[in-house]
Amino acid sequence: MSEAGTKTSEKAGGAYRVLARKYRPSDFTGLIGQEPMVRTLTNAFNAGRIAQAWMLTGVRGVGKTTTARILARALNYKTDTIDKPTVDLSTEGEHCRAILEGRHVDVVEMDAASHTGIDDIRDIIDQARYAPVSARYKVFIIDEVHMLSNQAFNGLLKTLEEPPPHVKFIFATTEIRKVPITILSRCQRFDLRRIDAAMIKADLARIGGLEGVEAEDEALAMIARASEGSMRDAQSIFDQAIAHSSGKVTAETVRDMLGLADRSRIIGLFEHLMKGDVAAALAEFRAQYDVGADPATVLNDLAEFNHLVTRLRFVPEAAEDAALSEDERTRGLEFSKTLSVRVLSRTWQMLLKGIQEVQTSGRPMAAGEMVLIRIAHAASLPTLDEALKRLDDMPAGASNGQSSSPTGVSPSGNGGGGGAMASAVATQHAPVSGGGQTMRLVQPESAAVPMQQPAAVPEEMDAVPLNSLEDIAKLADAKRDMAFKVLLKRCVRLVSIEPGRLDISLTEDAPKTVMGDLTNRLKEWTGRRWIVSLSSEAGGPTLAEQEEGRRESAIADAKADPAVAAILNSFPGAKIIDIRIPDATDPDTVDETADAIDPIDPDDDDDDDF
């Protein structure tokens, strides 16, 4: 149906129709952005290879239901000269108007969202038995088919696999993963793509011309971006913008209507962040918030522009996208030539995390400001590999530790954010208490900076050498931390130990706090940082297991002694309960429980205690 005919019928009826309905495509030539599907259907119809069922999937507003109606029209196309299925629908056929208006008796449309049960499918199966009344095929269009129940899907299987020759099925869904594979395997599937923003913008300009509405290119580009690939959403927003402006549709109108931020101001805010100018960034953010911009929307726009700059760095031709404004095109290219990929990637990650924080925060404005502060602060910092490279390149014996780059900018394309660092970062040794170092910002000077010899830093040494778990237990005993000593002896198995590093495995009953307790106590007791790792290896026996093994061995040796054996024989029922060795100097060779309770005489250390 032509657009002129649509406008005439609208005037005759006197009722206003929204743009999304008024400019709904009536044939395949009007479908925008779905050329692969149209080409496939054209070849299939020309070859006479027409499927029995189609599955149309895609996001909302890309034309699934419209395509289903056009397909039903093509299947039942009939004119005075053509009486066969065809995709050439330039002339309105006998059944076309009724099918497009949804009132043809042989084209049945069902919304699966409100007809989900097996009874609804039984009605379709019963209708499929009968031949069409006037058309060539009886076509069943089921929208949102993923909403059908499992019983409804199962009831449809047999009819869908072997339908009568006069029946065709067309399904549409936005959730293709929820459709059973048994249904998908019986259909010819078409994935309707998101429509490119440039195509949406061009079509909106065409509609504006037909409606006699003047619209700025920037306003149309903003609407195209806001629609996110949905033509129906774009037409609805454009319809709203026409009513909102009462005349010319301007970018300011669309911005106020959607609560969007000014793209040029977004670019200015991005520049402040890359320069590390926190005050200017916060002032601009507050100004945008005061005029109605949502904090999360501002961060989303920043992330979008950050992505654009990154993309332009590798694909400069992307600047020719018609959906981009002139500011985005020119300034985006400028940023892409001066900012490093490291800086852009770091900013992207921080924005993604910050958007979530703002969306879930009870104070989105404050959360947004904290995100911008973090980004501005990080923009002037080198990445970890850049900092390490500067340290490696530093001349031996240099006292001020000044970077080889006078501006502190990354050699890989301005890691500090577009040449914005006004001062260089330098380290200078100062004779403060403790012999430490301080970091300060100094202005670059032409005069040579007097150099000072750094004080020799002694190699970090442990106050107490630790070479085994026994040494750690002794240290715990010296620190009178008996609870930790017992935990260490009972739960820790040694895998390896070296200065500053300890690899262990734990027993099954070990508390979750063992690793943290061990790390903290080693650092506190030795005066150095220890890396305690949990190893996948089994490790050796625990100190408690070692003590138990020595105890059992000592008891076995005692039982083998002739004198002890004679005593045990003389006293039936007697048994050895403890072994005391007077020359033992290692407290760990004696069981702690036996140390605390001596069943015979706590002051007697003779070998005959038992």
C-alpha cells in the first residue's frame, strides 16, 4: 500500500495514527536493514523452494511482525496478471489490504503472550485441517512464540513437522533461546539485525519530509542513537519530538525530552578528565546535572565517546559514520592520535564499574563525582608496565629518580592523557627519620638540579631466621602466643620455606583464618613481609603428627626395655602413659598435654616415669 493512500485514508477517517503505524512497510522494498533476509526469500520464491514454517527473531522494533504480514501477503499474492507466490509486491493484490490490516479470514494472528495454553494450540490445529476460504494458503502468525507453555509446544510439534499443503506457519520472538530446539529444527530461521543508526537517521529525515517537519541533523542522530537499532522506537521518539517542539525539531528539544547530555559538553568533560583537571570536570558535571542530565546517562555517554576514540585509533574510516556529529568526528580523531590505548582501556574499565555504582547508589550525583575523580586522578598516572620501564631506564646512582621523559608522559602515545601534565614527577631522597623516601611534584627547570648521593639501604633481613615449622613454633613460644602455636602445630603442613615465602597445605579441620593469622604474625615477628601460599601439594606431617610419632616410638622403645617389661609384668594392668627424657632441650619433643599434667610426680624427671 502506498504512503499516499495511507495519508488519504487517514484524512478521510479523521483519526491520527502514530508514525510507527503510518509508515509501516507494506512490501519487502520498505524493510530497512534486512537485505540478507530479503535476498534469501527472493531466491527461495523464484526457485519455488518455499518453506513450511519460518522463525523470525530479533530485538524489539526491527520488523518481525511487519515481515510476517508481508510474507503472508507474498504467499497469497494474486492480481489480474499474477497468480503465484512472489516477493515483487509493487502492485496491490486482491488480498493485500486485508492482510496488512490484520482482517483477512485466512491469515490468523495470535499473540502467544496471552494465549499460552494447549487449548489455544488445539484451536489452531483444528483450523489447519480445513482449506483456506479465499486465499492460496492459510497462514498462522504466532507472535512472541517463546511464551507458549511446554504442553503447547509439544502439541504443535506433529502439525508443524507435517502440515497440510495449504498451511504455512510464521513465528516471531525476541527470546530465541527460550524456544525448544524441536520447534527450531522444523523452521527456517531468519535473524533480523539491529538497524544501523545511519539508516535510521536517513529514514527519519525521509519521514520528516513527508510530514512537512523540519529537523536538525544532530537531533535525528540523537534519536537514532537513543533507539538502539529499533526503527519502531526511533519513529516513536521522533513522533514525540515533533509534538514536543511544535515546529522545528532541534537537538536541544530532543536533549531536554530524553534527558540526554549535550554531546559537545560530553566531549569537553572527557577532555577535562584526560587532562586530570578535577575541578573543571566536576564543575562541568554539575552544570550538566543542573540542566537535567542524569548522572548515569552522562557516564554512559562518556563511555560511548571513549569507545569511539578507541575505535577511531584503529579504524579512522569510522569517522565517516553519518550518525556522528561534527564535534564527535573531528575531536574524536584528535583524541585518538594523542591518547594511548592503555589510557583509553583503563578509562573504559573505570567507567563501566562507575556506571553500575551510580545506578545502584542512593546518591547518584555524589557517586558520579567520585567516579570522575578516580578517572581524572588515574589519567595522569603511568600504567604499571610504564612505571617499571622508567625504573629500568633510570641511570644507576641517580638520586632524584627523574623519569627519562621530561613531561612524565608515556612514550607510547601520551599515557598521561593528551599532553596535559604540566609538571614532572620526581623522587628526591631526604634525610628524614627512618631514612625513607618522599614523592613530590616539582616544576621542570632548565637549571641542573644538584644531585645527592642516596644513603645505602641495607638488604632486608629477618630478625629471626626461619627455616622450618619448628622455628616458627619456637618464635610463637618466645612471643607467648600459645593459642597460635597450638593451631600451627595441629593444622599446618610444610611444603617449602625460604626467606619471605612460605608454601603450606592445611588439614581438613583447619580454620579459615589460618592463612591470614600466619601472614600477619610472621610480618609482625620478623619485621618483613611474607608471602604465604596455599599449595596443591600434600606437604609433610604437622608438628603434632611428628610429636605423636616420636612419642609412640619412645613408648615402643620403653616397652622393649627389660626393666620396664619386668615392671609391667609385676603389675597387671599397668601401662606407660608418658616418657620423660631429662637431657631433652627441645620443648617441642614433649607433648604439651603431658607437660601440663604429670600423673606421677611433676618434680621427678627420672627415666622411669610411666
